[in-house]
Amino acid sequence: MTWTTIADTDRQRISGWQKGMLVLAILCEIFLAADWYAFAAVLPFVSETLKLNPAEAGLAQGIFALTYGIGMVVWSPVSRSMSARNMLLIGLAGTGIGMVLQVFVQSYVQLVALRLIIGFFDAGIFIGNMKLIFGWFPQSRRGSVVGMILAAYSLAITLDFALGIPLTLATNWRTFFAVLAAGTLIVAVLDALVVRSGPREIGIANFSWSNETVHQSMPLAEIFRSKWIAVGGFGIVACTFAIAGTATWVVPAFITVQHMPPEAGAIIGTVMGLSQVVFLVIGGYMSDRFGKPFMIKFTAFLAFLTAVMFLWSVVTPMPFTALLVFASLSGLALLGGGAIFALLSEKYSDALAPAAIGYAEVFGIFSAFVAPWLMGAIINASAGSFTGAFVAFAVIEAIIVGLLLILAREPSGQQASVVGSPAE
């Protein structure tokens, strides 16, 4: 049974469930990202309490990506046999408990250890979310839907700055972490109560979207025989390096170089986050209408321009209005974020797509570790100068653009193949 053959009443039921599952997926993504970047939002306050230097602070933010990447390797093959509901439940519960414990950290070692634990469970949330979306939406809508999911990720970073900094100033950063812990556990309970993995689980027997395949046992090695895993991975590198680098170091740079008052950091962080939300939603719809490889290459180039833009901001005195303009344009680095995951779900069958996305995330998530740590190390080594850090940011983005121009070429006139499809 497919969308075109089921009764109108069943279509209405599926449409209603699609909206509900999308809302829940957005909530899951919000707390995934909020738990990740909460430390970045209140980095100066945590650093003061735990006596962290810039290199240690950058490592504490970036180390999260290490076990997030390891989690991707673990959760990707598990995604083939475990339901989206169970993956989300384990991921949210593990992350929530880790956030509860993080409220009570007293040392740098404890902070790093808990961020490593939380990173592993956050990976389960992401893969579970992708499996949930693939179960409820057809290929033709995945670019826009994934764009909304990724926009929720950026919205969470926005809220970290917009709400986390004022809450921390009014109370302390431990209270902020406690609020996030409670929210994560509440979403875990919602997941346990309401999530269904697809139309079949609401009683529409034998339903499938047109791109589904019965080849559930196809070897995972098939993923790596296609170049698209590398295209997706480097596309994610371009985006995550930009988001991690800017979320961690733009506000401290503006405070130091442009003499911006610390309380204005909430405004800059909020504007950057909203910019990402807007451009991700726009880019998601664009990816359903334009070539996804083009969108990925174009976005990498925009990420390079973003790095150059912020480099300019740390070497030239500017009024606060100019800093706001720069912050509002920062989301351009994520314009094609939805195109990356939509491309992988297009190039791989539904049996392999969640695992392919997980492995591609391993490529990219390395940059979420490297960006804050490398930039922090450069700042620390240069006695607090931000110039070298943003030069490194720009150079790395330029290298990624070159790699994608080589890899993401699709010969015209050649019929697209899907790895793991019945035709394979």
C-alpha cells in the first residue's frame, strides 16, 4: 500500500501523525543541540567557576563531538534493527541523566567526562530522529522536513544564548543546566508515550513510501562503495566547523576586540541562531527544488565567506550595528544543511540511509571537536589574539570547498542509482 492507493481517511490520519511526529522530532532536536551548546553559551561563567583557560574551555566544548562521533559509529548499525522510538528514548534518557549530573561538576575533569557521556547519547537522538522522519515522510518532502529539523538545532543554540545568559546572570549556570536536564527528561517521557515509527504502526498494514526497499540485510559496507558518503561528510564538515567555531568564539571575540559589553552577547548569540533557523528553512525548501549537490557546494562556499566576514570583524573596529549585520548573515553557512541529509536519503535506500547519515556525521562531527579546540588553542598561544584563529577558520573552509568541487560532480545524462535499491 502506498500514498496513492490508500483511502482518503488513511491519508488524513497519516497527515495528522506527520505533524505530530515532526513536532516531537523538533523537540528532540532542540534539546540535543541545547545540551550540546549550553556550555558555549555560558562559557565565560563556567570558565570563571572552574578556572579554565581558553584552550581548556575550547577543548571542553569540542570534546563533546568525540563521543558524538563514536556514538554515530555505534548507533548507525543499531538503527537497522531498533525502532526510532527506542533509539530516541535511550538517547534522551541517557542525555538527560548526564545533564543532571553536569549540574554538580566541581572540576574540569568532571566536566569533560560528563560531556563525553552526554555526547554518546546525543548521537542516538540524532539517528533516531532521522529514522523517525524517513518513516513518516516521502523522499519528495525530506529536504524541507530535514531543513526544519536542522533549523530546530539552530533555534536551540539561539535559545541557549537568548535565555541561558540572562538566566545565568540572574541565578547561575548550574540552574541553566538543571532547566535543560529537566526539559530533556520530559521529552523522553513524551517519546515513550506517543512516538510511532511510521504509518504501519498506526494500523495501516503493509504501507510503504515509493522509495522503500525490502533489502534490510544489505551489508553496511555498501555505503562506502559510493562517493556520496564522502560528499555528505565533507558537506557536514563545512557546516559544523562554521556553527561550532562561531557559536564558541564570535561572542568572546566581539567582547575582547570590539569592546562589546558582555550582556550584549545574548543579543549577538540570539541573532546568529535566528539567522541559522531562517536560512536552514529556506535552504530546505530550495534543496527540494534545486540540485542537492549544487546546494552542498554552494553552502560550503558561503561558509568560507562567513569565515572571511568574521575574520574582518576581529581586525577592524566596527559599530555594534555592523556586528549585528554580520551575526544576521552567519546562517548562510548552513543554507544547504537540509540538502546534505536529503541527498543521502536519495542516494541510499531507506534500509541504508539512516546508517549512511550516521557515518557521514562521523566525517563532519570531527570538525565540531576541532573548531572550538583549534581556535581556542590558537587564541591561547597568541596571548588572546583572535586573528589567527579566524584565519585558520577561513583556510579550512576553503579546503573543504575545493574537495567538494571535485567530489560532488554528477555527470549529466547519467541515470541516478540508489545504493541498496531493489535494482542493485
